[in-house]
Amino acid sequence: MEIPPKWYIIINPVAGSGKSLKRWKKFKKLIDKANISYQYEVSSHKGACFEIVKNALKKDFKHFLAVGGDGTLNELINSLCRQSHPNELKEESALIVAQLAIGTGNDWLRSQKSKSENDEELIQKMSDPLRFCNRQDIGKITFRTSREPFFFINMLGVGFSGRVVENTVNHPALKKSGAVGYVLSLISSLGSFEEIKTKISFNRERLNKNLFQMSIGIGKYAGGGMMFCPKAVLDDGLFDLTIVKTISRFKVVANILSLFNGKFVSNKEVFLYKTSDLTFDFEKPVPLEADGEFLGYERTIEIASIDQKIKFLI
């Protein structure tokens, strides 16, 4: 007899501008009716997810649902990838991750080509997760400093997009406004951002250029629907690298709308590559963001695709 799936549900109470708890109450009534086995926990603060996941793995939970946005999902992925347990799993016992999306961006779902399904559809998939789950690539960022590696499942932004996300984090009203807030943050960040002198090593090539922005994509979208990596494929084992070299501030503003359909890549300042790993060396620390989370400033980073036994419910 097949053992029914047992889910551990992690709720971010501030996701969706505080709407997540209200949404969770409605979802809980439906999941109770479906007789799905689960435990849930409300995350008390940023970073609490690691201990929650650690304890859940000890209880032999292998199915996790993130109730929140891209940041909540990313924190769950980092908590799983930083445990030793996932690497020791056999293929048939792979961890499964799902999301009840409540955030303002939800770019990972866009990259999955997944429509915002209703709660009943999600619960149906949770009842039979192996039928609806797939693998996708996971990126690992390694720092030359003493900080822990950081994992991402959608996109890493280096340079200007890192500055935009930093600006958004510092102004909560922008963060709550989704794509509109990102565009406003983009415009207001232009005046204070300087181009980056960098060395990039990938595919046995080495670029030594002044750059404005670099997007390393597993998925296509970031910034609330902007298509920074229009040719990205989630499970091809490769990162899509979109490099924007020296470009005028006026041209950046003029191309904002083309960010949403990916046509900005036709500009002469934009170059596209594919690679399985790469290294950045910057003249001075530059701002980074991954899956919408601001990572601070770094001078040297290495990015590689890793083989984690994690599947995603889509």
C-alpha cells in the first residue's frame, strides 16, 4: 500500500503585504477537507526557516510547501540545500517543494510557465505530488569571503539590478508595489550607480570589460515580470548570461517597456551567452541580488549548477 505524502508547510506572515495569514486560513480549511497529512509553522523572523527545515527533516518530512513569495521560496530552498540530508537521499526519495504564491513578484512561477492556479488545483497536486513534480536547475553562489554559499532557483542579478533591489529593500513601499515598485526603484537608482570594471571567466573565455548589468538566469523573469533572460530553460543544466555593457541612462529608461517582452536584448549593448559555471572578479565590491533577495556587496563570486535531489511541484 502506497504511503500518502506528508507535507510540512512554512508560512511567511508578512508575504503579500501581510495577506499571507488570511490566505492561509482559507487554504487550511480546504486542505483539512482533503485529508492531506501535514504540519505547519509560521516563520517568526527572517532566517528562521533553517531551523524549521532542520527539525522537519529529522521528523522525516520530504514534502515542503512555502506559503509566500519568491523570497519565502528562496529561503526554503537555501534551508534545504544547506542541510547534509538532501544529498544523501536516493532518487526515489527526492525532496519535493511547492509554493502557495502570495508575493508581489512571483517570478519563479512565471518562469515555470505556471498560471496562478486556484487552491483546489494545488491541493489536488499535493495529494499526488510525484505525478506533478519535475526537476529543475539550482544555482550555487560561492563567495571568497567566509560567508556561506547562497542558492538560487530563478535568477542572480549582478551590478545595476543588485542596486535596484537594494534600493527597493530600503524603501518598503516600493517592495510592496511589485513591478511598478521595481520600475520606480530602477529609475531612482540610475543617478547613483557607476559602471563596473570586471573580469568574467566562462566557457574558457575571459572578458575584461566595463559593465552595467549582468543577469544569470535559470528562469526567464525577475523584477515582477521583466524578461531579463528570454532564452533561459529551467532544466538544461546551463545558465543564461545576459550582459549589458556601457549604456546611456536615457537608453535604459527608453527600454523599460521592452524589458517585459525580452526585446531589449536586441540592443547593441546587450550580449547573450550560455554556460554551466562562471567566475566574476570585480575591481571593487558590487551589489548582488538573487531571486529578489539583496545579498550585499562582493568582489569575487563563483556560480555553478548543482545536482540536488529536489523536485518542484508545478
